[in-house]
Amino acid sequence: MPKRKMEEINASSMADIAFLLLIFFLVTTTMNVDTGLPRMLPPMPTKDQKEVTQDYQVRNVLLVRINRSDKLLVGGHPMDVSELRDKAKEFLLNPNNDPNLPEKVKKTIPLLGDMMVTAGVISLQNDRSTTYSAYLKVQNELIAAYNEVRDDLSRQRFGNIYDKLTEEQQKAIQTAIPQRISEAEPVEGKK
């Protein structure tokens, strides 16, 4: 019996099909866009601008430090991240006018009238070996503390949460509860 030759598959259009599939997948897939923390950076200093340092009283600064093991030190005391939000809210509000918490300054704010505004600043410093996830958890807790305090004041004064207020009302709340988070230069941990 004579051997039949196997017919070859015509592969001349395979390259065209592969190219079309590649184009299709490139057009239809979405690229993930990395998002970061929204922060307004200060403007670049001019060459002749002198460095101005602001002095703060110790009671007006809450030091939040994250070490290389992602452990938290708040105001000189070890703390779990889950406790940070409440500590930050207490620091911002100083409800009992505690002499160890930030002082308050009387300000006249449009739409709100005379209010006592905190002079407190939260200073965040991390180690260069701190993990990004630990840094973000701490940032999220601090921002959440500010958001909750602003929401509470918004409900008291305007009957609605901060995000639902008009732009003018939001500015009044921002003036009454200024968000002051200072990020210190990361430090190199000791081994």
C-alpha cells in the first residue's frame, strides 16, 4: 500500500490572526492606575528664601513614630494601630481642656461664629525599613480621625456630614478643624 503524504496546514494567515488578537486584547483591557495619598506639597523654595522654622509647644505636638518592625509609638507610649484613631481624636478635640493636650485658640469663623480651634499638630515619622502597608494603615487612621471629627461638627452645626455640605460650609469646618499632619524625614533604624 502506498504511503500517503500528510497535507500541510496552511499557516500563512496565522500571523495575521495572532496580530489581530494582540490588538484586540490591548484595546479591550484596562490598565490599573496606581493611586496614592492626596497631599498638597508646599511650593519649591526660591534660591534666596530663608528657611523658617516654627516653634511649637510640646503639648501641641503628637509624635507618631513607626519603627522598622512596624510597631507604633504614640506620644512616647507603645500603641496598636487600632487605638490610634481614638487617640488622635482625643488629641484634636481636647474635650476637658487637659493641660497635656493641645491648647485652643479662639477664632471667629464665618457661618460658625466664635470657636475654640486646636493648635495641635500630628507629627508622623517612620523608619526607612517600615513597610508601606504599615505606613498606609497609620495614615488612614489619622485621616479617619480628622474625618470623624469634621463629620461630628458638621452634624452639630449644619445637620449633615462633611461631604454633603456646601463648599462654603466645608471651608468653615476646615477652618474650625484644620488638618495638620507633619511628616518628618524618615530615619535609618539601628540594627
